Amino acid sequence: VTRTREEADRTRALAAEEEHLLSCVHCGFCLPACPTYVRLGDEADSPRGRLHLMRAVAEGRLDPASNVLHRHLDRCLGCRACEPVCPSGVPYGHLLERAREVTRAHRSPPLAVRILLALLARRSWTRVASWAARLVRGSGLAGAAARVLPRRWGLPFAMLAASAPTDLRAWPGDVTGAMGEGRHATGSGRVALLDGCVQRGIFGHVNRATVRVLRANGYDVLTVPGQKCCGALHAHAGDLEGARALARRNVEAFRIADPDWIGVNAAGCGAALREYGDLLEGDRLEHEARTLASRVRDVSELLAAAGPRGGAPVRVDVAWDPPCHLLHAQRVHEPPLQVLEAIPGVVRRDLARASECCGGAGVYGMTHPGLGGRIGGDKTSALLESGAELVVTANPGCQMQMGAGLLLDGRRLRVVHLVEILDESYRRAGAAAPGETHEERA
Ligand code: SF4
Ligand code: SF4
């Protein structure tokens, strides 16, 4: 194999992670937490096995172009369920991104992934693609294509159809004029909202609901011009240079706004922003990146810190499915539950294996239709068995993946973002911040 200098540098970048790689003590505690190992039973498809392969590359014992390395790293969801259970604190997600940077130098990701990453890297392109996606969704074409196409080709259309707003007014509940007390009616702090790329493009209704519920809980919500895609999908695909370029733009944009908090309503983006310090290690903006990372909060954390205020009842049984990048990567567990508990009428149903990935994992459902389909199918079964009337999550990818699985199975169960139910509760209580109306929803 003839390696370019660039490829050799990338392999050296993984070798520089020796300390992290050596911290794995091979105990195997992570194996039962890993969705791919549980289903395939192959050591090489476990966290421990993948770390072993990475170490072999770092030590020059395994060719980074080898099929075995690509196959087993490709099959990893990047869900990071292996991290919280690891007694040695192996930073698996960090290592996976560095390893994928190495493999990427030898084999490009699928064309669809490269197109997606290129689209997300430029706001003007993202805007055009989002406009087209909303047109296909709004015309009913997405739902129709999902119904008639074979499952593999219908999946992207089903995901798009599943991103449409759900009318929560269908669920019963009293309409009262009273808003409950939060911890702060005003002065909770200045929040700059990451508006995201997919979130801004096709989940605008979630962003608007986020602004309303934060304001109702005393936060000043700032608009930050010049912000970009967070770069999470670029990093997961091993395009660390692409991710760094986007991170630098965001660091500059949020530095100018100088907020108390950077609020994020997409778990994958929140996890990426919290790791900007590591991503930009050694960069001229490293200090600013670490400052930004320290201010990042999931919207559920901000709401829980403020109370949150209760609104009018929304009588609905829900299944809470925590996004992997909220639970495992950001370790945010209680705040979303506190938000659900604050909404009168909401009953939380038990969800089996709730902490397991839904199979979405960025574009995994499309690049690995077999294994992703099995993992997604198990999630769909668990959601149906929970007896819930509504599924609640906090990440656009999970919302689309679970919604698509249910849609393709012909189920009526819908998936919404956490803030949407709280927003509906406030709408019923007649609460709207100055200059906002709840009729502004998409
Ligand atoms: S990130 Fe998820 S799929 Fe990958 S090794 Fe860890 S638990 Fe398994
Ligand atoms: S739990 Fe941690 S230390 Fe144990 S095998 Fe898994 S990665 Fe290695």
C-alpha cells in the first residue's frame, strides 16, 4: 500500500491516542450495552473489539485500508451506550471519530452521505434543500412514496413525512387561564439558541416552540446571526476538518452574542457543541471553544432549572425515548423527566430498553438497512408495547427514525419533541410571551 503523507499523518493522529486506547482493560462491561454486539454476537462488533482494531492500526499491526477495519467501524452506530458503563472511562466516541478519519482516507463514505455533508456545510444549500424537502412533505408526496416504495427506498421519504408537525390539540384537557409558578418568572438568563440545520430546515415548529417555552420560563432568547451547522454529522463520518471549519464559525458567532447559555434542542448538536474544546484542541480558537462548550445546555436543562412553570392539562400517555446523545454523550437524564412531570395530565408509560439506540444514528438507517432495520424494528415494537399514545424525544434524527418506523408499519403513533407538549400546555393556559402567538406554529 502506498500511503500519501496526509494518510500517514492521519494514522499518526490515531497513534497519538495511545493513552486513551490503552485505558481499555478488556473487562467487557460494555458488551451488553452495545446494540450491534447484542444482535450480531461478534466480538469485532463490540466496543472492546473495535478498540482492539483501532489499537492494531495505531501500533502498525493492521493496515488502515483493511476491509475488516472498515466493516466493523462502519457497523458502529456511534450511540456511545458503551461510555457510561465503562469503568475505565474510555472516551469511545472521541476515538471512533479519529479512527473514522483514518478509514475515510482510504475509502470515501457513500455518495448520499457525501452529498448530505456538502449540503449541510453551506447554509444557502441547506436552505434550498430544506425548501424542497418541505415542498415534498407538504404536498403529501413524501407520505405517498413511503407507502408505495420498497422499505429501503421508502425510508428517507418516511423520515421526511415523520418530520411534519403533529397537532397536539387532538388530546383532551381543560383550557384554563392559569400558568403555574416556575422558579423564575423573569431573569433566568440570556439564551442564544442554536437553530441547527435540519432543525431549522424542517423542524421550524420545534424551534418556535422552544423559543416560546423558554420565554415563558423567564429566559431572554437571543438570535445569533452567522451560526452554522454544528458539524456533528461531519465528525461522526470522520470529516474532522469539515467539522472544525464549522465549529470555528460557530465559536465566532456565539462569542459575539456573549450569552449566559447556549440552548440546544437537538441532542446530537448539543453533544457536538460540548466537545468543541477537544475538536479545536491546539487551534487558535481553543480557549473560546472551551468557553462556548461550558455554556451549552440542553433545553430540558434550562427548563428544569427554571421550574419549569406548569400550564393547562394535556391528557396523554407518553413514552419518553431519550436520545443517545442526550443520555450517553451529554449524560442528561433527569431534566427531561422533570419537564414531563411538570405538565398536568401527562402520564409516562414504561418503555423497554429505552436507553438503546433507535437505529437512526445520523444516516445509519439508510446506509445499513439490514442491521439498522433490526434495531429500529425492536424500537418500534417496544414503543407499541408501551401502550403510549404519543412518543416523546429530543433529537430530530430520532424523531424521524422512530416516526418513519411507525409509519412504514402502518401505525398511527406519532413522535414529537419534548418542548412541543409543554408548549401545547402553555397554549391551553393562554400564555404567550410578548410578540409571540401560539398560532405561529407551522
Ligand atoms: S457506540 Fe454504540 S454501537 Fe458503537 S461500540 Fe459503542 S455501544 Fe456499540
Ligand atoms: S467497559 Fe471499557 S474498559 Fe471494559 S472492555 Fe469496554 S471499553 Fe474496555
